Amino acid sequence: MSETPEIIADDVVVTIDYTLRNAGGEVLDSSSGDEPLSYLHGYQNIVPGLESALAGKKKGDVVKIAVAPEDGYGVRDPAAVRELERDAFPPDADLRPGIQFVAELEDGEHMPMWVLAVDDTHVHIDMNHPLAGETLHFEVTIIELRAASPNEVQHGHPHGRDGHDHHHH
């Protein structure tokens, strides 16, 4: 087993507690009261602006950073708002505003979409991430660092106790 890494770098599994607020100070997401988040550094498992801010930090550090949309969930793209025919969806689809679903595109890509509005004939969807265009205010406490296993490096994300698999291979 290799030594415990001293600082955050590529191929380090980092465990953090975090709170994410928007520019107005409203909490959008937080690990408090929940399991801390473990991610594999250097693989874009978290938004790029946060990942670069955490590089070189140590266990116990508290990092406060504002991430611009370009380094977060992107800038809002007005063209990503679409109107689809209601009958393109299964009759029993849960189509309330705010519901996320994932469409499979022709090339097998998975595309998350969020429902904006529904009427009798059409569903208005937004393919922008809900946090697109937002400046993200993170407060992060670094809880633990460990060297990633070769298997984790190969897959690009952590396994084990916190090994939730958030993406499809």
C-alpha cells in the first residue's frame, strides 16, 4: 500500500465535506448530514473550477471558492431549451416542472434534460444544467486523502465504501 498522499494531486481519492451556495447565499447542495463526498482527483468528477482550486491542498484545509459558470456547469445556452411533442413521451411519464430525465440520443449518448413546463400538446425542456450560468460558491473541508488503487485510476472514479457509480460506461 503506498503512503498516504500529503497533498491533493491526480490519482488521489479525496474525501470532502462541502456546501454549495448560489450568489444569493442560498444553499443549493451540501454533504452535511449525509456521507461526505469522495472523488478521484484529476478526472473531472467534480466541476473543473473546484477541482483546480483543491489541487495542492492538504487534509484539514478549508477551501472557499467562487467558481465562474465557465468553470462550473457552463454558460446557459438558449438553444438548449426545446419544445417537444407531448406524445414523444410515454403516457405515464412524470412530467412535472423540475423533473429530470435522461434521453438516449441516436448515438447512444445519454442527455440529461429538465422539464420546464408542460401543456396538453407540448413539453418544454431545458438541456442546460439547472446551475448553468450560476457562479458557484463552494465551501469545502478536506477530510481525508488516500492513494487511488490502479483499478480506480483505470475507471476514473472511486470504488469501495463510497463507490456510487454516477456514470455509465
